[in-house]
Amino acid sequence: MSAQGSGATGGTSPVVLVTGGCSGIGLAVVEDFAAHGYRVVVLDQEEPGRPLPAGATAVRGDVCSVRDNERAVAAALDRFGRLDVFVGNAGIHDAGTRLRDLPAEKLAEVARKVLDVDVVGYMLGARAAADALERTGGCMVFTLSDASFLVSGNGAGLAYAAAKHAALGLVRHLAADLAPGIRVNAVAPGGVVTGLRAVAGPGPAIRPVFADPEPIVRTIREFNPLGVVMEPSQLAPLYRFLASPQAAGMTGEVLRPDGGLSVR
């Protein structure tokens, strides 16, 4: 899974663009790719939770913006001359909102925000990156969730479950649409404590999902068959695997490091 085997030619280190790469799973993915010789570009609205790897290019922007996605791809091409991997990772939660938890108007605002970031943001990133990836025979890897498959017991509310189910459909559609030039796969974690934030109400207000992680960790251990809580650093190599020649025969597939939730 070294950079030399990722599709780059002539010994050139490949280039990866990661959205939401300044915290949580995204930052772990950035650090893992960089540690294995990839050149990295990050698109995020936030400052990184810890310094990005040396040489990484940070683009401040919103994944819901056509222009910001295009600027991130342009930054990769301007600085490195190519793009080999697009990782769509930026996401937001709905704090477990159920159908009758909010007045209809507030529910609509929460749903639009979650769907915009978690679905439309993925579409726009894919659209911006597709031409550059086709030129290098590159690939896309998206972050899904156990909520792409499950609708209860995992803390996902109505909007988040809908968005992650939609993102699964997006991955499969893109895999069919972009073959054979671009492979499209995903990782669907479950039971990972990260910096994920949630829409707390109308407008831009957001709050951490794991502000008090201890009870959540206990719940995760009790809920999944393996009794494990995974760290973002344990997930990151899966993204690199999906970008590697070892996964050359895979598209439209989802890796599910969720502690065995799929067999409950």
C-alpha cells in the first residue's frame, strides 16, 4: 500500500485530496496518507486540530460550495500537477433528531443542513475531482457510517440516517457511472469517537456529538458484538487500501469496521 503502487507513473508520488481533513477521521486519513508518501491537499472550514503533515496544502472552504470544491482541486493541480485520490469525508450529524422532536420548520432546517453537507457536498467534491482523476486513473473513497445501513440504536436521527443511506446510493451510482476510469468505494465506520459535530437547531449553530464521551463509549461497547471502540487511526489504513493496487478489482464496495453491527 505504498505510494509507489497507487497509480502514479514515473515514480511520482501520488496526490490525495481529503475533505473535512482537519479533525477526526479525516485528519487521521491525512496523516496516514502523508506517512506513506502521498502529497496531501485538505479542504475544510476549520483550523486543524493538530498541525497538518509537513508539505500538506490546506484550502479553507465549504464542501457545499461549487467554487470551494473547484479551488481545492485547482490547488492540487497547481501545486502538484495531478490528483490521484479524492476522499469525501466532511460530514455533520443531526444529534439524533426524531420526526417529532422539532417543529416542522426547524426540522426542515436541520435536514437541509445535514443533507447539504453529507450528500450534496460529496456530489460536488466528486464533480470537481472527476476530470483530474480520470487523467490519472485515480479513485474516490467516501466516508459512510453504520447509519448507511442501520436506523436504530446507533444515535443517528432522521436526517443523518437519510443522508448516510443516500450517500451509500451515491457511492454505488458513481461507481457505475465512472467505471472503468475511476474506482469509487467507501468506508462505513461504527462506534468511533471523533470530533463530529451536530446541527443543534436552525441556522449555523452546531455542537460536538461526543462532548461527554464516557457514556457514549460504554454504550458503544455494549452495542456492538465485538465490544470495541475504534480509533480514527485504526480506520485510516482502510482508505489507503481502497486507493491501492490491491483494491484494483473493487468498485462500489463498502468496508464496514463497525464492531460487527452488521451481524446483530
